[in-house]
Amino acid sequence: MNDFLEQWGEAAYTTTGFFWMALWAFVLGYIISSMIQIFVTE
């Protein structure tokens, strides 16, 4: 049982890391796209 919990914790940690990287990519892309629309389309 302890081995299962250890593997589950490691999987959750890895999943959180991937989600965090993807979230930052989406946020930065959205910010850059917004700035381009604000400053270019005038």
C-alpha cells in the first residue's frame, strides 16, 4: 500500500508540473496575442 501511495504522489506531482507549464504557455500566448491586437490594429 505504501508503494502505491508513493507512486500516486509522484504521478500527481508530475501531472501538476505539466499542467503548470501548459497553463503558463496559454497565459503568455494570450497576453502576447492581446498586446498585438491592441497595438497593431489601430
